[in-house]
Amino acid sequence: MKREDMAFSFMVYVLLTFVLIIIAFPLIYLVSASFSSPQAVISGRVWLLPVDFTIKGYEAIFKDSSIIRGFLNSLYITVVGTGINILMTVMMAYPISRKKFYGRKAFTMFMMITMFFGGGLVPTFLLINHLHMYNTFWAVMVPGCVGITNVIICRTYFESSIPEELYESASLDGCDDFGFLIRIVLPLSKPVLAVLVLYYAVGHWNSYFNEMIYLEDKVKYPLQVVLRQILIMSQVADEMMLDFSAAEQAQGMADLLKYSTIVVSSLPMLILYPFIQKYFVKGVMIGSVKG
Amino acid sequence: MKTAGKTASALAAGRRKEEIAQVIGRMKKNWQLYAIIALPVMVLLIFSYGPMYGLQIAFKDFVPTRGFAGSKWVGMKHFQTFVTSYQFGRLIKNTLLVSLYSLAAGFPAAIILAVAINECKSKWYKKTVQMITYAPHFISTVVMAGIVIMVLSPYSGVVNNIIQAFGGERIDFMANAGYFRHIYVWSGVWQNMGFNSIIYISALASIDPTLHEAAVVDGAGRWQRIWNIDLPGIASTIIIMLIMNCGHIMSVGYEKILLLQNSVNMSTSDVISTYVYRIGLQNAQYSFSTAVGLFNGVINCILLVSINKIAKRVSETSLW
């Protein structure tokens, strides 16, 4: 190997290692801080591993009903919302993937326009109110249920992996479009459906803005809205703080709660992540095929 | 001549009729496709096009009790108020700066990471780097903002602990307007650099390896091959991504900005979208905020179309 190449390889490794440390360090630190005593965190004794191990922060979280309720609300929105998303996305993508569908260009155009121009925040808010959807879960599940980029991913997949001949032979056997979609297209599209489910589900799970403006009752708050109150507005629920003495509270118990909250709320993703990562990568690949 | 013209036009009319009949026949035969698409089209019509109808209140003094039709037309009044208001300059400046800064930092970062990962010869190290760098993408905006605030906290934040360990003074980052843009942009790079690199990694993987082999025979070094083979090979992907990113210039990541915003850093953190949210939903100035939002949307559209045109002319790559 030439000397120049050696130097180059070395630089590549240095760069990648630098990026790796920059990204991994805060993640490790957050987990460690959530298991360390607040005093150790404040005095800067925590660097990589927990110091003065404690699980007080976690105990406090699971005593608090708002986080658990938020979890359940998020779960509901994610499951039902993703179901609606998938239904609508497939119903939009299938017809425009068919060559014999007259008007597919017009329908595609009709859909694409909404990607680049919209009514904006206030008119949408007024509409939701007008339709009496304010303070219902429908307001966060229905309005954005046709995700345009996901429709394009889905359509591209249908076009590229389901040959027209398949339809022709199916129609000779007396299969109509409904039957073809349900019995042939969907079973053949499991990989892309998995990608879409993940995209939509993560979107619902992580979304807070619409939930914040459309849901009024505290009992309807999904996890992210509860997290916003705890992490951003520092409204640590009184219930959580009950067990701590005034001294402990002053010594950054609130911080410990925040660290623990961050870890607990990211836990489902953290556990699922290694398994689902490749599907996201696949989704990006399918989406990048220009169509 | 006249009769010939007449017969020609009659023939054309007949042909057109035939074509229309054919199209209707085709539509009838495929009615199920229209039945399938009807529902999502309805949803788009109501929830995406419906609000566009509501945009008319930008030109009215909207009073909720009177409804859309009952409110008085006021022409461009709200637009004039906005353009001449003292916030106008600040909002435009903040929006553009935070957007362009994000683009300038985040866009090359993803490409550089992709090239580095592509050049990495060790397979497991490559996998590890990809695994770790993609992960932050899945952290929610709220948790991300929470992490930023915690890590930068003047009392217990690790960044200040590091600064102190090196003998520096502790800094209250969030309470200093001057730091806001850096915090927003670099936390964004931290979170999305890895995930944004995926698309370039896949583009790099699809470059014909014989090009590299030929270049090696010709004595090209690795730098030269990156510069003359890899980068031109992913140029069209880069351009598409650039256009798409430019589409978000005016809409920036307001969800994150909103969370990182506080009364102290307002002078640099207030952008058009957060302003619309504040005056529209919190102060209920419906018409005025709709006008501001519309102004923003129109500029965004113009930007996207013109950038697309430029890209088309320069490189024959475009979104449509």
C-alpha cells in the first residue's frame, strides 16, 4: 500500500472515531446520570459510568400517573393512527401505480401540491374546530393521515415490484381490482408495508405539536406532551417529588427526574432500534428512487 | 377550400368525440380504482385543500362568530401591517439565518460522513459507526430539546463540567441569545447527520466499481478518486437533496425552535413560524397570523420553484 493511502486510511478512521465519540458520549452520559446521585452529577464527578448508584429517579417516575397515562395515550394514538395511515396510503398509492388508471397524472399532481403549499396553521386549526374535532384523538390522527412522501414510496414499490402481467393473468382468472389489491398486491408488498408502519408509528410516537394544540384535557395528553411539561417547562409533578426531603429537592432531585424521564421515554425506541434500523434504511432507499 | 376545412374540423370533432367515449369507457371499466382512491382524495380535499379555502381570512377581518362569509374584506391590510411592523426585519433575518446556517452545516456533514463510511475498509467498524450515528434520529423533538437544555445547564450540565475541568467559566447557554443559532444548528447536526448520510451511502454503493479499478490502473490516489469518481457519481442525489432542503428554508424546524425558545433568547430564536403560532393560537389574532403564514408560504413556493429551475438549467436534474 502506498504511503499516501496509509495516511488517508488513518484520517478516515480518525474522522469516524471522532464522530462516534461525539454522538455516543451524550447518550451514555444521559443514562449514567440517570443512575447517579444528583450531587455527583452537579459536582461533575459523573463522566462515563454512574457514580453513587441510585434508582430513585425511576422509582419516582413509576409512581407518577401522568407518565404512565401518557404512555397509554401515545400507544393508542400510535396504533390506531398508524392503522388509518396505512389504509389511506395504500388506497392512494395503488390506483396511481396502475398504468390503465386514467387521470393518474392529475391525481398525483393533486396530491403533490399539498406537499409544497397549504393553508397554514391558523386556517387548519379553525377547520378542526369547525368540524368539532378539537380535543379528540381524531384531530391528531386524521388530518395528516395521507403522508405524501410515504404514498410516493408505496407507489414506487408497487410500480417496480408488481408486474403488469400479473394483473393481466389475474384478471383472466376473474380477479377484479379490489381482489387484486387485497389478495395479490398487499401480500407481495410486506417489505414496503413494514417500512411504512415504522415511519408512521415513529412519527406518531414522537410528535408533540399537533397533540399540544389540539388536545386540551390533561387525561388525553400523550407522552410527548407530558414530557414537554416535565423537561421543557420544568413542571415536575408534585406527586413525583413527594418522597423527597426539601434538602434533596434542592439538591437537584428535579434534574435526576429529568434524566430518568429521558431514558424511560426513549426506552421503547432503544430496545426496538437494532431490529428496525434496517427497515428505515430500506425506506430511504425506496424513497430515493425518483418517480 | 372551405368545404375541405369544414370536413377536416368535422373529422377532428368526430375523433375527439371518439376519444372522449374511449376515455369514459376506460373509466367505467376501471371504476373500482376510482372507488379506492375516493377516500384518501376526500381526506386531502378536506384537510389539505380545506384550509386553503380558509386562507381568505388573510384578506378579511375575521370574527369567529360571523364566520368566513360574514367577515369584512380588508384587502392587503394585514400584509401591510406585517411588512411595516418592527418585527418584520427581525423575523425574516432570524428565519433565513437559522435555515441557511443549518443547511451550510448539516448538508456537507452528511456527505462527508457518507464518503468516510464508504472509504472505511473494516466492515464491522463501518456497521458500528452506522448503527450509532443513525440512533439519535429516533429521539423525539421534545426529548432532544430536553437533552440540549440538560446538557447545557449552567448548574449540572456536562458541557459546563467539561468547560470547568479545563479551567473555564460556566456559561448559561440558554439564557444568551448569541448562542441560540449554534445550539439549534449543531444539535440538529448531531441528531440527523447519520440518518441523512444513508441516502449518499446508498448512492455511493451504486457507483460502478470498474471506474475505480480503471482509475487505480491510471495511478489515481484515493483523494483523486473521491474527487473525480465518487462526488460526480452522487451529484444528482446531492442536487435533489439540496432542492428538497431548500423547500424547508422558510418553514425551518419550528417545532424544535419553539421548545428551545425562552424570553431571553427571543431576539435570535423568533422565526416566522413560531411568530404565527404565538400571535395566531395564543393571542387569537386569526386574520393577521394567517396573512403572515400565507406570506411565508408564498415565499417558500417561489424559492422552491426558482431553485428547481436553476438546478434544471445547470445540471439537468430536477424534482419535476
